[in-house]
Amino acid sequence: MRRPLAILAGVLLTGALTLPASAADGDEDFTIKDPRITESSGLAASRQHPGIYWTHNDQDTGAYLYAVDSRTGETVATITMTGVGTPRDVEAISMGPDNQLYVGDIGDNDGVQWPYVWVYRLPEPKTLKDQTIRATQYVVKYSDGTRDAESLVVHPRTGRVYIIDKQEDGGHLYEGPAELSASGTNVFKPTVPVDMWATDAAFSPDGRTLAVRGYFGGVAYDWNGGKLKRLERISVPLGQGESASYSTDGTKLMLGSEGAGSSVVAEDAPGDAAPSDSSSGGGSSASSDDSGDNGTTGDLKVGAIAVVVACVVVFGLRRLLRRG
């Protein structure tokens, strides 16, 4: 019986190893099940924890971030930020280099024109559990007066922060200082037009493509060192579309919406957005390295599970045959 058992183990192992990588990568549709999340306004894929997406409400009872497992739709960790004031209208979240999360408290709920807005930065936790993390708070002003905005992105190579204002007839990309200062005011300046009523945006993992979404559509731009070149239109789901993020491997654009039990829809990423070793603007390449490692980590986890399953089946069959 040894030969049939060996053949069976090989078949089981091969089948397990060919499980779709999306089970770990988080590049499939999912539904946010946490009843606390009723106004998911931003989305950011974790590099350290495959399949995890960070989100937040635009208005909440505190400074909270939620880690949602795309495989189940359940919240697996809630982060309480300290070191910040009372959030006003949190509209965006983005993952920067070195696994730093940037949160944009940049909206204008109730039409309030704030003289300044805030950006928060905090390290993504290595362990997913409910915890409190101290964040750095940055004061942001626009060089041309108050703006309503819902889109904040951080370039994955340079770490530079950008905001896109929300204008029905199209807004502008606002560039922040090369490094944000926690002790003074950070002035963001308009650079190039953005042909979109923007509700969120996201950089591809390699930093080459900027995807901007609105309620009724989206546009993908070649980053081109910040001198945007329009590439193609992006199809978005109907509804109160408020969030966007690339999957960690860059193959999908994840598009979320507001509301209780809201869905996140995976669309094929525009152009060639997969991670690349080539630089697109200098600066830190930690982001590129992390995204590459995560793909390997996910494959290793699937492989390890497959080996365990095969071994359990083989040993179980041996014991049954011996008893027979």
C-alpha cells in the first residue's frame, strides 16, 4: 500500500499548492461586515499582512483605524490613535515607505472651510490585535486657500505626500514638502490638473501609475515624475464610491463604497501596475522590497499548509489500513 499512499499524497500536495494566490493576496471582492464601519472612506492594502486592508469612517466616535481581513470581511484589529486632536472628517488612508500609514483628516463635512487640515502618520503594527498607537500629527495648509479634499496618496518610493482636491469640474494635484514637519505648517502647492471629481486615489506598488476615482468613473495616469499623463479610463461600481487601493501585488484595483455592509470590488489594474525593481522617482525602495516579500510569504504559507494537510491525510490512512 505504500505506493498508492505516496501517489495520493502527491496528488493532495499538488492540489493544495495550486490554490489561487488570491486567498493570501487579497485581490478578490469582499464585503466589510463590521457594523461599526458605516462610512468607509479610505482603503490601504497592508504589505506586512497579506489580505488585510486598513479602513476608517469619515466621522467616528474616536481616532480609529480598522484592519479588515479580505478573506472573511471581518475586522481583525482596531487601532486607536493617540497624539492627535479630535478628528473632523477623515477621508483617506495610504501606505507609505517603511510600512508607515498616513491618514488624511482633510474633508469638510457640513461645508465647513477649515483654515488648516491634518495628516496623521503612524507605523503599521507588526501584530494584528486591538491596540493603541501614538501617531504624529501634521498641520497642512494649501497655498491657494481652503480646499475640500478626499484623496491623499503617498508615493511608495519617495514617501512624498500628495492631496487631490475635490472639485466637480476637476481639481488639482497638491504636492507637499519633501518631508513633513511636525513642528510647523506644511504648505501644499497645486502642480497639475486632475480630470476627475476625485473621491480617492492610489499609487500602484511601483509608483508608476496614479489611479484616481470618483462616483461615476475613474482615470489612470502615468505618474511621469509628477507630470501626469492620462492613460485610460477606469470603470467603478455604482454607488457612494469613496475609496481605492491597489492590491499588494498590483494586479487589482480595489474599489470600496460607503454604507453598512459595504462592498469592495476588485477590478483589473490599469496598465502594467505590478511591482518592479526599476525606480520611478528615487528615494526609499523599502516599499518595493516589502511588496515583493509579501508575495513570497503568502506562497510559503500556502505551501506549508499544503504539506501539513498531506501529511495528516497520509498518516490517517496508514492507521486505518493497519487496523483493517
